[in-house]
Amino acid sequence: MVKDEKIASLADSIVSRFRNAGVEVERSEIVKRLKLLIHEFKVPEGEAVRTITNWLMKEHEVSREQLVEKESALVKIGDINKAGEWVSLKARVVQLWDATSPNVSQVGLIGDETGIVKFVIWVKAGKGEVEEGKSYLFKNVVTDSFGGRLQVNVNRFSEIVEIDEEIQLPPKEIEVVGALVAIQQNSALIQRCSECRRVMTKGICPVHGKVKGYDDLRIKGVLDDGASIYEIILNQDNIKELTGIGLDEAVKIAHETLDRNAVLSELKKALLGRYLKVDGTKGERFLLVKHVEFIREADAKELLEELQEELQ
Amino acid sequence: MTDGIRRREVALRLFAHELSRSTHKIEPAGEREPAYVLTPTGAKVNRVFSVGVLLDKEEVRPDSNLWRLRVSDPTGVFTAFIGRYQPDALESVIEIEPPELIAIVGKVRVFEGLERNFVRVVPENINVVDRTTRDIWVCETARRTLERLKEFGKTEDSKLAMEIYNTDINEYLGIVKQALAAIVEEQIQEITEPPEEEEEEEFEGFEFEEEEWDLSDLLED
Ligand SMILES: [Zn+2]
């Protein structure tokens, strides 16, 4: 049963925590108490774990410092999968929210390249303030479950140290509408290395040197919405959908004109200065395009009507 | 920028009415920092994206490969200069016969004249576009202009703009309405002559130095 598995894993983490501090505790007793608190009394998991941990500390005369120092392994946010664990994280503050409780000093989201998680700094923790966009080592924080979602809590045994390291965030799905303001030179009909698929320049792969290549069609460009820029990569399917020029057509243009650059000129004429709506995955640098289309006349009309209403 | 990687500058949306009045240079904060021009509504512009009618193109001196373009949107006209350091734009402009609807991406530069400054767009890319693109651009530019007007007087840049241009918010609100009305009526006129004749005359006698055009940062991003 899922419910019992949950209890078992919480019990394991408590047992292992004390074992790391050199203390053997009775697992069956922990399971019994967890079941009572969580199933019978509907106490939140994190709270139940905390209560039992406190009880065990008293029982076995273990200090919290002893417990904390022994563990808090550095983990990735994506690896956090249960409440009540002491961990350390290197993460960037993605967003700060308004604290709604007087007990909370700061609340928001932190992230690393594997995921994003809510964090809470309790007033009682007495920790310095973190700033949006900065990266920190969050030492000895406790995972918790709140409203069915995992979060991490910063308490008075935790430590927050700013680090001089730009922690990357996971890629995210976004939709952007903007004008295509630039197309890079290494776009259109390119050759890729048949061994590693890297783009070759003048028949040379940066890794494998002079090898056999194959043709591909892609565009590296810049989408600009007047407030931000997005570096986008369009693959041959995207390009065909927008312009009608696919790989076959591109190869044909190159043959007919005896000039591979003619394809780039064609694509620039079809795309530069045009508005595109792009859905894709935003990594640290590039927006990888899943779907792309031109903005249509109907969209323009809608924009116009909105503005006119506003200006009434 | 302190993080080492220089970000590409965003292309701002400005109506020609505002762009052609943007003559105040903001000196770069450091050697590797971009140069900006302050606009009357308080935008700091380095690059623009504009869609309008190419009214005419003219080679400044025969075989100089230096072209002067006049581009109009529903609110006014601005001038662009293309030289040999803008090979992509040069290639496109040779093929385009005015009048034609075009999109321009370019750097905004202010040149000092004898009596006043001139603002010029130095295009990186030019392409022929359709009416829908023009309509979207007008809406987008209206939107961005309204955003700036809303912040006017609140930001440091807009306070400076007020000092320099004595900006009349209602004038710019009127420009936004005028632009929207023009696309509603599907009547983009090719505005004949801008109220800038004096400036043009003055420019003929104004020698700008060749190295002014060797704007190496144009090629960087
Ligand atoms: Zn290779």
C-alpha cells in the first residue's frame, strides 16, 4: 500500500539519520508513532517526523548539533523526494514572495539545474536575508511537505552562505511573440559531421577534422519583443512550416544557383523583420523551438482593438 | 554589465515622431559599454526595430556605397545611413525600390552638427515586409510608448528627458492615437516632406569623418 510505503521511507530516513550520528533506534516503534500521528491524527509529515525526532533525541540523549553535523549531504533539488530530510543545497533564489505569516521571514523559490523548490526562512531561524537572482549554499536545511508539495525549511541550525557561482536553472517552457531581428551567418544550409553531428565549417568538424558530412537546414536567430531578446534555433521542420523551404528545396536552390549562401538569402527574405510566435524550451542560452508560426492578420486586429479600448 | 558576457541590446520600439527628436547622447559608462541615446519619453535606446515605408534611397556620393534612406511611419520620418560596415543592409537596400514597406533593425546614432545634433539609424538588417507586420509593429510600438508615458516622471531617465526635451505627454499620447487611427483607416500616406528641411541642408555641408562609421561595436553582436 502506498500509504505504508510512505511511512516506511520516513521511518528509514529517521533511522539512518540517527545511525549516522552513531545511535541505533527502534524502527518498529518509529513506524508505530508515524502511523499514529499521520494516519490517525492527520499531522503533516514534516511535523510528525520532527516530533518523533525530538522524542528520540531526548530518549537517546543526542543533541541536535550532533545530528546535524553528521549529515546534510549536498544534494540536487531534483533528488529531493521526501519530507524530513536534512540536506544542503547550492541554489539560486528564483523568486521572493510576500511573507503571509509573521513567523516567516522570507519565502519564495530556489532552483538549480535539476529543479525548483519552495523555501521558507523562519523568523526563528534568525538568518540574514537572501536576494533574488543570487546564488547561495543552503546548509542543513530540512525538507518538508506542505499541501502535498515538497519544500525546504531554513531553521536555526541552518546556514546560508552566498556563493560566487552562477547556479543554472532548469529549462522551462515558454511562449514568446517577437520580431526576428537577426539571423546568424552559420544558418540555412549547413553541413554536419556524420560522426558527431556538429556543424562543420568548410568541410571541417571542430573535433573530427576533415570527415564526411551531411546536409541540414537550421536557423540561429534572435527574437526580440522590445523588452527582451531570445536566441532561437529553428530546425528544418520549423523552417519548412514557415517558408515552404525544407531540406530538399534548400539543396535544390543550392544546386541551381551553385551557391549554398543563396539559401540563406532566401530565408532572410522570408523571415527577417517578421513577427513570430514561438513555443519552446528556454535553456540558459537558447530557446529550443517546439512550435513556431507567423502572427496573423487576426492577431494584429485583436491587438489593435485592445489598444483602442484602453485609449477610450 | 558586470558578468563578463555582454548581452545583446534589445531593439526598442519608437515612432518616427519620437525617434527623430531623440538627439541627446548618453556617453558610455565605460570603454566596453554600449552608447545610448535618450528619447523624449525617457527611453535609453541603442538599437531600434522599425517598420515603415521606404520613401526614397539615395547614394550620398556616386560609387561611395554610402546610402541615405528616408523611412516613414504614420507619425513622421527618420533618416538612416548605410555604409560599407553594414554589408547585409547594403545588399538588401540595393534590391529594394521605394516606395516599399520595410522592416529595419539598426543602431541609433547621434551626430553633432554645427547648430544641432542629428539622429540617424544605422541599419544592420533591412527586409521587405507585409501590411500585417506593419500593423503589428504599430500596435506594439503604441503599447511600448504608452508604457513609457505611464512611467514618465517616475524614472531617473524620464526625469532627465523632461529636463532636456520639456516633453509634453499629451503630444505623445496624440501620436499614439494618430498611429492607431492610421492603420484603422488603412491609410498610411507617404508623408511628403518632413519638417526637417533645414537640417537636411545643413547636413550637406557637414563633413562627418570616415572613422565615425567604423563603429566596431556594430559588428560585435
Ligand atoms: Zn565530428
